[in-house]
Amino acid sequence: MAEPRVAPARGRSYPRRQSGSSRTRAGAKRPASATSWRRRLVAAAIVSGVLLIGLPLAHAFLGELGAVLVGTLVLGFALGRMTLKR
């Protein structure tokens, strides 16, 4: 006969069951969502806008060194966001 399930100690809970998505194989590929290509397109548009509009404005207002520093910070941030593991 199966033993009755005893309530856990105060402050603890029963272990959660795995959801269906976490039971899939580790190497299984999931279909890309419909918005992933849009997100990449918007990110590419923002980077292009910064390069074509933002850097000349930074050069005009801050000079050569300021434009290089601003461009390095913005593009470094963008690269970090693009390579972020989710």
C-alpha cells in the first residue's frame, strides 16, 4: 500500500512538476516566434540610425574623441544585448 503524503515543514513546499516545455529534449529546436524577425529588424534599424545620424551629431557637438567614445559605448551596449543568453 502507498504511504500517505505528509505535509512539508513550515516554509517549504512540494517540488513543482516540470512543465511540458522543460521536458523536451535538450537539443530540440523550437520554432521561431513570429516577432523574432521583427525584433531583429528593429535592432538593426536602431544600430543603423545611430551610425548614420547619431555619430555625425556627436561629432558635431562633442568633437572627434567624443564621437568615438559615444559610438563605442552605444555599439558595445548593442553588441552585449544582441549576444545576451535568454
